[in-house]
Amino acid sequence: MVADEVRGLAQRTQQSTEEIEGLVAALQNGTRQVSGIMLGSRTLTDSSVELTRRAGTSLESITRTVSNIQAMNQQIAAAAEQQSSVA
């Protein structure tokens, strides 16, 4: 009778151990997947930061160019006004 109970407990312990091993393996697999996703997210974030930096640089260049064009337009307008007053 006691031996049967000990055998039953041993079987349940074995089953529980196998179940725990399965849970730990699933947890490790999930952790690896999350780690891979986080790495991919980091790569995308780094790429986004670089693209944003480039966009900022481009916008600064556009702003300078527009300012130069505006100055040239003012010079052209002044020259045209001088020519019309001379003529």
C-alpha cells in the first residue's frame, strides 16, 4: 500500500517535472522571440533617427536656398526699379 502511494507520487512528480520543463522551454523560446523583435525595433528606430537627421539637414539647406533666392529677388526688383526710373 505504501509502495503504491510512493509509486503514484513518483509518477506525479515525474509528470510535474516534465510539465515544468515544457513551460521553461516555452518561456525561453518566447524570450528569444521577444529579444529578436526588440532588436528589430532597435534597428528600425536607429534608421528612423538617421532619416530624421537627414531630413533636418535637407530642410536647413532648403531654408538657406530660399533665403538666397529671396535676396536675389530683392536685388532684381531694386535693379528693375532703377532701370524704370532711368528710362
